[in-house]
Amino acid sequence: MLPANDYVASYNFDTTIADGTFDDGSGHKHLLRAVTRNGGKVTLAAHGTGQALTFPPKCTGATCPRFVLQAADTADLNPGSRPLRYGATVLLAAAETASGENIMQKGYSTGGGQYKLQVDGVSGKPSCGMGGKDEKIVHIARSRESIADGKWHALECRRTGPTLSVVVDDQVKTSVAVPIDLAVMSNLPFSVGGKGVGADNDQFHGSLDDVWIHIG
């Protein structure tokens, strides 16, 4: 990870206010707020000398608990076409995988573009996705190896010019080409643990720690 003052946003979940908010350790004041539905709630567990955030268990149906954290949109969370790195430390068991689970996301594939980190499919393979503000597709760099083994893994996405890479435990696993002028300029919130609390929110079901974004 980078020095704390190099982040646009960073969260270690070691402190929380009673209302379910988490401070931005970068100093840029991107406060994360809990958004819940159907009994979803903030759950913290010990990790190292601090705490990690645990998301609702795997579930199917309209009444499943849903829980995400969101920070309001601000211009400095949009990378445009600049170099971009973002990541999180993730704990996911084989029994917790699903068709798609979002770890972190800013924007969608239309309406300004997006960048996201997710775990794809029941095999539990992490991937990085980016789509530009003038595109209708998402470019995906997907690891060929699962991280759903009940152990902590450091995941990172790196976009530099025409390349997007997924990095697992400091090792580049897969790189794909992206347009050199791909730019993300979304006015949507930054979300952790799912797209939102709707029916198909790509809810994450494991534990997260040390979520961060670096631009430039």
C-alpha cells in the first residue's frame, strides 16, 4: 500500500461512530455511510490489531439482508483519464461466493463510466472493471486464480494509460488493453460491498479491510 497522504480515499474500519459511519483516513473527508435493507447491519470483526467489516451471509430472495457503505460523489473521486489504482484486503470462503459480488465501485457502465473491483462467479476469481464515459462496454481484467479460500488477500486494480491490471498479493495476475483516452467522470456515489441495496445489488458476502483509492 501507499503512504496515507497519497490516497484520495482510504478506510481501515478501526473506528466507527454509533450511526454507522466510517471516517476517510486520507484526510479528504469522503465519509462512508451505512445503507441497509431487510435487517442488514454494520458488523465488525477483529483483524490484526484492528477491525474488518463483515457483510451479510450468502442468501437468495427478495428479503435477503443487504448492506453497503457509500460516500457522496465528489470530483476528486473521478479519475478522468489519469492513472488509477484502487484496492482492498479481502476474506472470502468458498461457500460465500455467488454469481457476482462487488467489493468497491464508482459509477456504472453508462452515464459517466465506472471503475470497480469485484469477485466473479462461484469460482471466486477477482476482477477489475473500467468503462469510459463515452463507452457502453466494461473492460475486465480477471484473475485466473480464486481467492475464495478463507484467507486474507490484498487485491488491487491498476490502470496506467492503455492497460488495466488485476493484482493479487502484490503479483500482477492479468492485464488487458483499454482505450488510451478512457475517462471516468461519474456523478454517482462511491460504494463498498455492493452497488446499492436493491434486489440485484451484487452483494459482497465476505469481510473487507483497508479499502483505498489513488489517482494520478
